[in-house]
Amino acid sequence: MNRHTGPGKSHREGITLIQLIQKFLNDTTAEAWFVDARWPDGIICSHCGSANVNANAKHPTMPYRCRARLCRKHFSIATHLKGIASMKLHRDLGITQKSAWFLAHRIRETFDFAWLPGLPGPIEADETFIGGKRKNMSHDQRKEQTGHGAVGKAIIAGVKDRTTGQISARVVKGTDALTLQGFMRCHVEAGATVYTDAALAYQGMTDMDHHTVNHSVGEYVNDRAHTNGIESFWSLLKRGYQGAFHKISPAHLNRYVREFAGRHNIRWLDTVDMMLRMVAGMVGKRLTYLELINEGGLCT
């Protein structure tokens, strides 16, 4: 039986808080675990791949320095782990909220396994809208957000592979055919079986085995055609948005979406294996505080 389509996740081996504390008694043991996870065959330079590395470089944040003649650069274990608000993180870790916010975004940069190309299918594809509720807006904001439904909200497109349970989702700029079908083709194999609702944007996909369900007339399942799986993910995403984060800047929303999709895609793994995937995702990443606060517009 495919572990992604099994009856549950009882096979997973978790780790208790006590076990976690025993495993990482202090910063030194935690760093040693991350070093071994990232470089099991010995430390190599993140910039040029050289194994000639000084592991005791005198640098406040990057303790490794490449000795290769044409490189000589400093680097660290993570040139950058769950849905948690920065206010709670700052209280739990005893750091400022600003530092906690920065830390959380750097962790989100590791979720590469949230944007998957070439999903074989069958595929469920859908889009959703996310943003504040109109009733909670100020008078001035309501005047600006004229209209109904998706007005003033960000658009997120997503696909779910029914066989593997894997999801790819990201912020997009519109709900037109060019945008939504373009997103789908970036993540789905040509010729795959695709299930969508009856929106006009999904019509005309002659390169896919396309089946629809018509929500506008109360039809939610038509034989194997439905989008219940991807819609369940939207519900999870919105509960996190409203329950944990409350408000997310459009400039950073894509990183949160990637985090939720990434967490969904590794939920079948044992806890330690999840941690190892996160370490692997750190390789080659760099996000400075200045880059973070200067981000603007919707990420695409």
C-alpha cells in the first residue's frame, strides 16, 4: 500500500519534548547534529564545493571559511521548523519579536519540497482567495475594497496529486486561463488526468485528460471528478492564517503558502526525517533582514 494513501499516519515515529531536549542539550550539540546532517562526509564550502575548510573561523555569525585560493569565503550551517506566530516564538525563545519574525521567514525558505514539477496525477486543481474579512476592515479600507467575493484578496493556485498526496501551491496574479493553466503546466505532467471545477479559466486544456464538476449547480462529485482534496488543504491554510498568524502581508504570503504546502508534503515522515529534510532545504539559501523588509508586491 502506498504510504501516502494508507489509512492514517500511525506508522510515524514521533519525538517527545523530553527526547528532543535530551538530544539537543545545548547549542553545541544541536549544531553538531546539523553539521552531521548537512555534511555526513565532511564539511564542504557552500560557495565552491571545496573540502578544504577552516572550521574555526573568527567571524561572529559564520564559523567556517573556505581555504580554496579562488574562494576564501565565510559560510555557516544554514545560510538562513511549523506554523507558529512570531509573537509566540519570541516568548518561547526569549528573543525579540523582530528576531523571531526574521528567524521564522528564514526557516520558511527551506521548504523547497512545496513547489514540485511534473506531478503525474491524477490531479486536482483549484484556486482560492485569502485576506481579511470585509466586516473587520476600517471605513476607509471598505471604501477602497468595493465589490464582492475576492475583491482586495490575494489569489492562490494549487494542485494536488491524488496518488502521492503531494501539493504545489503559490500566489498568482489572476484567475484568467493564461495564469491558472500556466501554473498547472509548471507542476503537472502533460497528458495527466486533471479534475477541476467548471470555471472558464480551466476550459480548453486539450493537452490534459480534463474532467470537471459544476459547483454552481450544487454538483460536488461527478464519478471521480471532484476537488475535495485540494479544498481540504485550502481549509487548513485558512485556519492557520486566521488562528495562528491573523494577518499576513501580501509581500510575504507566498512564503507562508510554501510553508503550509511543504509541511503537508512531509507529514508522513518520522519527526527526525522531517528535521533532516529541513536541513537539506537549507543548502544554498540566503535571506538577509534587509532583503526581507524590502520585499514588495506579490511573490510569483
